[in-house]
Amino acid sequence: MPVDSGLGRRLQLIQGLHWLYGANGDPYATLLRGFDDDLRPVHEELRRRGVLWPAKTGTWVTASHAVGGELLGHPGLGTRAARNGPAVQRIMTWDQDLTTGDAGPLPGADLVRQACAEAFGRLGGAFDLAEVAHRVPVEVLARVHGLTAAQREKLVPLCADVTIALDSLLCPQRLEPVGRLLDALDGLRALLGEDSPALPHAVLGVRLSADLFTGAVSALLETPGEWAKLQATPRRAEAIVRETLRYRPPVHIHTAFALADLDVAGQAIPAGGQVAVVLSAANRDPAVFPEPDRFDPDRAGTPALTTGSWLPLARLHAETALIALAARFPRMRADGSPSRRGRAPVTRGLLRLPVRAD
């Protein structure tokens, strides 16, 4: 689909504003650019600004675990952007309900195990786990919703082309992938049905499930001894996923909008104002988590902040896939450095995760 020239100009304008604000010291704008590999300096600057502060984008931002928890449960906040809000907060105009819809009932764990067995059974030697991780939730989606073999063939590339959906809401994307995203959304509606629960599953559930799983595997392989511990004690997968949600979450930024004038943490937020909880920073809040930059599945105490109806599905996928992968490849190791997607400040998903399993 050719991208509307007006949209193209808006994307370029907002990208320029993010870079300008970031260059002038705004850490939230720097975060939205989506290119930093190490977020720790950005998180530190977010905290230095205060527990809730207004960024140059007009968004009230928090990296505080306490204030983030208050905002996530606040009844005066909703997910729909005001039509008259700042342009820098209204990047894409496609139906955002696809990223906030109900996840519905969970698939059975046996179904996920079967999809993992088929995907992992063909592997060996060196391979890219990020590519494989995407296949499993797509296959589960197809089986849960009873798709035919012909429909499944169409589903795989469509799900690949909507992986930028969440990030496109906060970070301007290049025009070519935006065109593919819009085409893929039309293709998924035609394939699955406009009101099918499979539609938000394809747009959001597949991506978050794959990213939580690869985030857990990458953290395990970076931490000496952790892969062997999982292989020896499969039930450890639950604790690993719980710690991954803190240490390397599949959603790094949660935004919402004030339904009425609000007063939170001493800040007056007008109706329609946007707030952003930087989950990846709040979940490394040193006031709450000792040694916050250390991956520790045995960590006890305050739980991580999480959000979204798709989280139970992503957890089921990640826990089941971790157990299956460790059983299939007990001596798996990293085979090079992983790489992240650019312009992905919300998900920060892995583009490549090279591993060796011989």
C-alpha cells in the first residue's frame, strides 16, 4: 500500500522533534527514538527528573515503581488518545483497539508444547532463535482458531509484517514497513474476520509471546550457570519468566490518557493528557530492587509492574517453550551477539538471537 504523503510528512516531523528534544536533554524523547542499546543512562536521567515530570512531548513520565503502580491501576486513565492532543502523541491512526483487546481464553499447555516440539525438533547446530520463536505463537494462533493449511501459509508473513504495530504508536517508523503494516492489517482482517478474537491475537499476542521467550533465553545465556539450572529443574521456568518481566520485559513503555483532570504525585494532569510509565526503568528502581541490573530468577520481594490482558498468554508460551527448549538442547549456548530491532522503544524485541545447540 502506498503510504499517504501526509502521513509520511507527519512521521518525519515527529521523528525530527524526538531527535531535537533528545539532543536538548529530554530523556523521554531520547527513549522514544528507539536506538539506544544500553538504557541504563537514560533510566538514570528519567529518575533524576523526579517521580512524575512533563517531557517536551507533553507527556507526564515516571520511572518510579511506586508512581508507576499508582498510574497502572488509576481509574481516571484510559487508552484512547484525544483527537485534539499534540501531534507528537498521535503518530499512527489505525485502530489501536487491536493492541488493547481482550485476549480471551488461554490455549491448552499441551497445544503449546506440541507447537514447540515441532518447531524445535527440526533444529540443530547453529540457528537464529528469534526467527524460530516467532513461529511457535503463530502456529498456536492458527490451531486455536481452526485455520486451514492455506490460511496458515498466509498468516505467517502477515504476522511478521505487523510486528512494528506497538512501536509505531510511539515511534515514527520508516515508510516502507508502515506500508507493509497497513497492508498486513487489511490482510489479517480479510483472513480472520473484522471482529475475530484472532485479530488482536495476531497483532499483539504473537509478538509479546515471542519477545518474552527470547528475552528470557537471552538473559539466561548471558548469566553463567542459569541455562544448566533450568535444564536440571524445569519448574524453574516460572521464576525465570517472572524475573524476565522485571529485567527484560516485552513492553517497556505503557501510555494512557487522563479521562478527566487528575492530580497524581503532585502533578496536575489535564483531561486528555498523556502519561507514560517506563516499565523497564520502574522495574529496576533501586529504591525497590536490590542490585536491579542483575538477572536473578531467585529474587524475592516486590513483584514487577506489568500490564496488558495478553500477559497470561505470553507467560504460558514463554514458560512452556523454555522447558521444551532446555530439554531439547541441554547444552545450548550463545553463538554471537543478539541484535535488536531499531525504532522499537516499546518492545525492544530481538531481531536476531544466534545460538548453537551441538
